[in-house]
Amino acid sequence: MLNQKISLKGGKFRDYLGLLSTFVIGGLIIGALKPTNTWDIYTFFSLAACVLVYRILRYGGVGLRIAKTKEWQTRILASLLTIALLYGLSMLMYAPFNEQFKPGFTEVGFWQGDRTPISSYLMHWGLATLCYFGLVCMGNVSVDE
């Protein structure tokens, strides 16, 4: 979706409208990741940013022209601007959620609360663990002599 034709030199209004709709839909999809699975938004936004940077650096910018700059400088600036546009749209469309969002954990550390007893762990995972270690042991035993 984000890998559509981005170069719009001398483009028509329909081309710009198509490009804008691509960014709006991309921002909507990426922004929807925060309410559904909070930590996926960073992975998928980074992936989309890599696609945008690759696409613009490889095939050209968005019709951006800056006096006294080289083509590669313009392409880098265009890629940064498109990343900012995508991020801004994804955060803007979910602004009410982002304002109210408060993560349950605010620091990294070892768990200090109650621990699961080993009997509960074995009751849940015991059969799978037994099968796994059985297969590992069978793989280490040579039947051929």
C-alpha cells in the first residue's frame, strides 16, 4: 500500500489525492495498532518508514524541489517529510486514545509479586515438556549400529 508511485512531478490533482489517500489509510492502519496491540505500532511504523525511505531514495521524491541542493539531499529530505507525515497522521487520527493511554508498566525490572508454583506450571505445560524432551532424547539415540 505504501509502495505506490510517489514521484509526482507535474502530476494532476488526482495523483496528489491518491497519494494523500495512501498516507491517510496507512496512518489509519498504523495508528490502529496502538489500541489493538500497543507495542506493535513501533515495529510496523519502523517497517513502513523503511519502505518509504527505500522507495524515495531508490526511485525519486515527491516532486520536491529545493534550490541549491543536490538530488540525494532532496530525496533524504523528502523521505524524512513523508515519514513525519505518516507518523503525524497515525497519531492525529487516534489522538483521543493517545491522550487517555496510560501503560500498566512504567519501568523495567524483575517481577516482585507472587510467583507461579511449579505444580501449576507442570500441570499446564507438563505433557508438552515431556513430549519435547522425549523427542530430544530420541533424536540423540542412534538406532543404526
